[in-house]
Amino acid sequence: MYLADDYWEKHGLKSKTKTNFNTSLGVIFIVKKYADTLSSIISERGLNVNFKHNLIEVKPEKQEAIFEKLDSELNPKETVTKHYDFLHVVPPMSAPDCVRTNKLLVDQAGWLNVDKDTLQHKDFKNIFGIGDCTNAPTSKTAAAVACQIGIVGRNLTQVMQGKEPKSIYDGYTSCPLVVGRGKCVFAEFDYNAQPLETFPFNQAKPRRSMYIMKKDIIPFMYFNLMLNGYWEGPGFFRKALRLGMGR
């Protein structure tokens, strides 16, 4: 939404477009600090956001998208049909079929049923979960996986040694929010939706430095460090940049 609006404005198309963002959620972002920034940007740019609108059908021949209004008290719920010229859809997430269909391993929603702190399976103690397949209540991102790598590695080692797993995952995750060309809000937060920022400045403010982080530095770290097992998240650097006074 933000990049599309930025592009249309730079090419003189803003007056000819109407941008609608429909989300099944009730907020623009789960962390208030970053939500406040995004809400201000949405207001300043005149973008239209519809909360609790769940996409249930697309009619490409008519260029229509049908949304179910989740806050409707009717049964079946009220729907609304919107015409589109360009439609960008993010489909619902799920665990891989090999996990989702194994009823012994998953919760009622189909996610690997793990302890959110140790990432050990709640029933099978020789199984640990990592990444997007688990029901750990945090945003499913590569940043979350990076932190989980170290937690699972240490806890798995302890279990193999006949000990109880003691390393605790705090739910750290990161969502770099590109709000325009060269501008990024770098959201970092924990299980409790509390900011857990690495840098000693306000990361809710759109910055070019955070855009460079998102565009150039993170891809390098992902392919060269994380995928080779050398990156366990920014915890060390967060403490170092705060002289040991942060989490």
C-alpha cells in the first residue's frame, strides 16, 4: 500500500487512484508504537483502511473482490463487494501439509504444538519446532527464526544430555515496514507486543538508514549468515549498543 501510493504520487497518478487496504485484523499493526506511526502516514496520504474485512472470494471476470465483515452480527455475516483495477492479495498462512495433517503433532488450528518458551513439543519431548510451522504466538518472520535457531540448538543439546531445556525464547521478531521509497519503519518486538529495538534511536520513525538495512544488509545476513547457522539474532548487538542495559 505505502510503496504503491508513493509510486503513484511520484508519477503524477495520485489524483487518479484510490487505494483501499482491507485487513481481517482490527488494528493496522499489533504494536501501538509502530501502529501510531503507520496511522499518521495513512492519514497524511489519504489512504483508506477497512478493518475486520476478510477476503472470501475474487471474481476476476468482473474485477470484484468480496469481503466478509468479521464484526457483523448477522448470520451469515454481512459481505461487501469492492471493484478493483489492481488487486494484491496475501493468502492465509498454514503449516506444511506434512505437519498440519498430523493430528498428534498440531493444535486445533493446525500448527506444531510447542511450548512458546522452550520451543519443545508439548507432548513429544524429542521434538522441537522452529519457524513458521509452530504455534509460538509471534509474527512469523525470518528474524524470529534467527533467534529461535540458538534457543532450539541449546535446548536440543540439553535434552540429548538428559537435562531439562533451559533456554527461553522471548518471542523476538522483526517487521521492516517500507513506507515509501527510501523510508522504513524498523519494528522489533516481543511476545507481549512490546518494542525490543536494537538501535539506540526511535525505530518507529521512518528512516533511510533502516531502509538500507532492509534492502541491502538483511539480505546479505540472511543468505550468508543465517542460512549457514551463523546468525542467532541481534540480541548481542542490542545489549552492546545499550552498554549492557537492555534485554
